[in-house]
Amino acid sequence: MLGFVPEAWVALGVALFLIWRWSRRRRSTPDQGPERSPLVWKDLLDDRIELIARLTPEQRERFHARVERFLREKRFVGCAGLEVTDEMRALVAGMACLMILRPGATLFPELRQVLIYPGPFLVPVTEPDEFGLVSDEPEERVGESWQGDRVILSWPDVESALDGDEVNVVVHEFAHQLDDEGDAGEGAPLLADYSHWSQVMKTEFERLRRHRRPPVLDPYGAESPAEFFGVVTEAFFQRGPELAHHHPALYAVLRDYYGFETA
């Protein structure tokens, strides 16, 4: 009868231990990095996000590096029974990372997780209305940004933005993340010099508040400077040529901040 020599028993034991440790790491490690995904996410992003074609080779290289890091560092969570796929992760990361192409931009340092719902979701009302009353009825929303910690998105609305809808919930909510990084806040992301930015933003904000039927900007931007920044960012990414035509000064400051042309 054949038997194992002692050295063979040792080798077998080491092999079994390595297999056990590998399988345990596979179970405990979230499968969200591009190195673990069969998805060819660069081709996917080129196909679904038209603005990538406008990037220079240097910007494209920086963009890919930041998407890869975003996928590796940020946690994605499916809510209300939604299973988050690799494609969802890549598309959200791609749209968000188009907003941080400028050299020296940080990768949303306070953001920990992105929550995705299968549709609009309900949130409790905490702010009083114009009469000082707080409603007992929850509000339906398609996106939220919690200061620093998380971004919450409705997936059908993410897809609508990719298909060209004027509303882009991803860039709107991630604009709030950028806003929270700034010392000034309330529509003023982190900048070296706020003088020209403040002048243009204030003028355009007051213009939107006076305009009953603005041709480009969503009237929701008149709610506050923070919401105005979110709305004008949506217009920059979704309606660049129209924004440049109707609001050339506003388009110019956003182009300089985001670092590329959308018109």
C-alpha cells in the first residue's frame, strides 16, 4: 500500500491551509474593485458617457485612474432589495469622477458609501415650511447627499441622465459633496480664489430667482446657493451648449472649475 512520506503530509497541510485562507478572503472581501470584476468598465464608460470623448489623453488617463480608485475605495450598497451590479458601480463612479479632473482634486475624501434604490425613495421631513410647520408626510426624492458620509441615488434616474435627460442626479448630489469640501460652503466648493466665482454665482443666482421661466436652469436652483450650484452643475454636464449660449459667464467659471468643455 502506498503511503505519504512526512514531507508530503506537511506539503498537503500547507496547501489546504492556503486554499482555506483564499476562500475566506473571497467571502469577506466586497467584490467592488475593477481588478475583481469581469466588467470591462473602460469600454462601458466610453460607450455610455459621451463627454469622455472630449477629454485630452492626459485627462483620460487621470480619469481612468480616479475611477479605478473610486471603485476600490467607496462602498456601494443596494437598498430596498436592489442588487448593485458592476455596471452600476462603474457608471456612477464614471460620472462622479468626471467632476474631479482638475489637477490636485481630491476623491471625495469624506464619502464612504453610495446607496442605490430601485426607484424614488421616501425620507422624513425635518425642515419647517414657510409657516414654520414640519410635515408628518415623508417626501419622495431621487437623490440625497449627506454631508461627507454618503450619496443616495435612484437608479432609474441615473439611467435617465445617461440617456440625456436634463436632470442628472449623480452630478447634482456629488456637487453637494464638492460644496461640503469648501471652507465657504453653500455653493462655494474648494477654490484658491473666490472673488470671480462669487461675483458670477451671485449675479446668476439672483437672475434665476427673478426669472419665472428660465430657458436652461431648473427653477429649483433658486432654493438656496447650495442647490443653485447643484442645478448649474447639472446644466453644465447635460446642457452645455445651451448653458454657454444663455449664461456665458456662468459656463466659463464652471468650465474652468471642472477643467473641460461640455459645449
